[in-house]
Amino acid sequence: MSERYDYDLIVLGAGPGGYVAAIRGAQLGLKTAVVERDKPGGVCLNVGCIPSKALIDQARIFGESAALAEMGVAVDKSRLDYRKVFRKSRAVAAQLSKGVSFLLKKNNVDYMAGSARFVTAHTVSVDGQRTISARNVLIATGSRPTQLKGWEFDEDRVISSTGALMMEELPKRIVILGAGAIGVEFSYVFSSFGVEVTLVEMMDRILPQEDHEACALLTKSFSQKGIKVKTSTKAVGCEKGPAGLKVTLEGQDGARETVEADKVLVAAGRTPNSDGLGLETIGVRTENGYVQVGDHYRTDVPGVYAIGDVIKSPLLAHVASKEGEIAVEHMAGHPCAARVDAELVPFATYCEPQVASFGRTEPILSRAGASFEKAVFPFRAIGKAVAVEKSDGFVKILFDRESKEILGCTIIGSEATELIHEVLLAKQAELTAEELAVMIHAHPSLSEGVMEAARAAAGAAIHI
């Protein structure tokens, strides 16, 4: 390291992209520092992935209490204390945030609390009070909930995903704008705890980027749970009164209806945290707030890299982590890929039933003129799924008609977010669907659905 730099690497942000990059950099011998303006772990650990999954798990337990009644056990749901649910989610977040602090310290990464701003390409000011320098700087500042005009957050009646996670009392009625993963997961949580939920999506289906058949099945499941799903619909107005909110919805045909609610959750995407960093000072290009990068996540400015939600890539913690590893491995001269392979990124939505996928979907393959087939195996034909009363769902594998190469996969059903990785590993290892089919799977297990879908690709499924 040149004597004129304090560090080999400064990471701006300690979320799942930043802290993983910092630790990997330290492992590769880079003297590393992290600057974080909030808490270690970023949005994911503190007000995102982790606390939301704690809520989802508790919602599942509460929602499945009817099964106890079938055993003769009386359950008084009226005694629900949501504050205890909230506190448990916060305890989990706090525990893991402390874990990140421990890992950074264990790997000799210097941690600095404060807001960072570029002075030069190699120099960063922390809260305007301290200046540090590095050969390389990695921007990993993440994102925040997007505000829509007319639906600005007050975190009281119009709330963001952060506000939803920090609620200590449940509303009786809520309208959720946006049916991506965040909107869908909160719909499941609130509905499970007895809240009247109206889920509104401008596109023609919920989870618009997912397989259309999986979306249809999830919509049916949500409707059976009492969630009012409004697709091809937009919210055009909100009247705030002492008794609550009156939200005006407009369908594709122009017809309008009014839905009464106590709160509105706006889950319409996220905005990159690129402002306030002084990027214009050093010449880093942005487009609509997203930092522009090339291979290895380098910006146009030598020594400055960017990863995660602050660049135009999937807004997923695991993507940010991998991008961070690639960036610091490149800095250290370690062999690495140029970028994350988009077709090997798993997507996961943690409602019930769960939805998970990777690769290309049928519409994308059709538009590209690809020669492909699909193999589908239903959960209702999996012995374990029937035994545990989780028979809604299917495994769908898309594969090349000639080579049998796996092109994509969607799983909807119990533990889909775990099951998807078997097919993804096969894809990464360049196995064909037929090669996946010959592996012996334990019986009874949900993963037999993966085996049977792979067998179906060869016309040899046994249980359908």
C-alpha cells in the first residue's frame, strides 16, 4: 500500500453488500474501513429482509393455529398482543446487527459511524469532521422506499415498508399499493393477523416478474385468505378524515371505486441512495439516481466502484453481496467473474405459498424465439406435501428442446425458497434436466417434486 493512503479500501455502507465486501477485502489482505450512517447490517438486517421474515414466521404460526383446533386444542386468538410480535422481530434484527459488528471486528475492519462524502476520488469526509483516504472506494449505500407524488410518507397513515415494520399496533384495514415481493409479503403478514387487506397492482398480475401460472395460483390462495387483490388498477386519490382514509381506485376500464382504510402502505419500489455523496464532485456518472458501472462494478473514475441497490441491478441482498465480492476481488487482483450472471440469480418471495425462481420465463423465451419445453409437477402429487397439508403449488422447469439444458425454473409452494437451489445448482453445474432426474431423493420429501419435474422433462414422471 502506498504511504499516501490510509487504507487500501473504504466501503461506504455496511449493508449486505458493503459488510460482505469489507470482510472479503480484509480476507484478501486489503486494509479496510467501513463508513455507515445508520446501523451495521443496513436496511436488510434492520428494516428489511430479516425483521420481515421474523414477522412472516410468526404470522404463519398464528395463521395455522386452526390446525390445533382440529386436535381439540382451544386457541383464543383475541388475546393476540402484536407488540410482542413486533418486539421479537426487533430482537432478531438487533442480534444480527451486533453479529455484523462482531464479524467486522474479527476481520480487522475499521468501522466508522457517520455520513460519508467524497472530497476527491480517493478521499472521503466523515460527517465533515474527519477525512480518510484509500486506493479504492466502494459505494454500497443501498436504497430507500420510493415516495409517490400524492402519497408522501407521514409514517402514520401513509407508511413505507420501514414504517410497516416499525408498527407496534395493527390497523383494522390497510390498502397496499404495489404487489411486488414487499407488497405481497406484507399482505400475507397483515392478513394472517386478521387485518383487512386490499392489495393494489397496476400491472395485470401480482408479482409481475414471476411466472404467470404461479401468479395465478398465488392470487387464488390470497383470495381464499380474504385478501382483496386488485390488478390492472391504480390508486388515484386519497381523502383523509378523522375516521380513516378513503382511497379511490381506478381500473383499466376507467371505473372507480372507494376503499376505506386506516393506513396505506406504499410499496412501489425503491430509490438509490446516491444523493449527498458528492459524486458530481469526482465525476461519477448517475442515471435516474443509479450509479453507472462497467465490468467488476467499476465506475468511470479509477479506483471508485459501486454495487447493490445504488446501481441498476436486482434489488436483492444476495446480489449485492456477490457484487461486493467481485468488486473487491478485482481490486485485490484475485481471479473473479466480471459480473453476476443474471440467469443464476434466485428470486424469492416469502409469503404462503412461497414463490421462488431463476432464469428465463416462458414469455421471455417465446419472444426470443427459443426452442423450449416445460415440465410441471404439482405439489398435490408429492407425498410429503399431502402429509403435511401443503399441497398447493408446483415445480416448473423450462429446458431446451434439443439439448435439455435447464433454462429457468419456478417453484410455488411450501419451502419453495429452499427447494429452488437444487435446480439452480444443476443449472450452474451445466447439468441437464435428465441428469437431475436420476439422482435419488429421500422419501418422503418436498424435494421429490424437483426430481419428478426433472423426470417429466424426459417423459418419465412416475406419480402423475
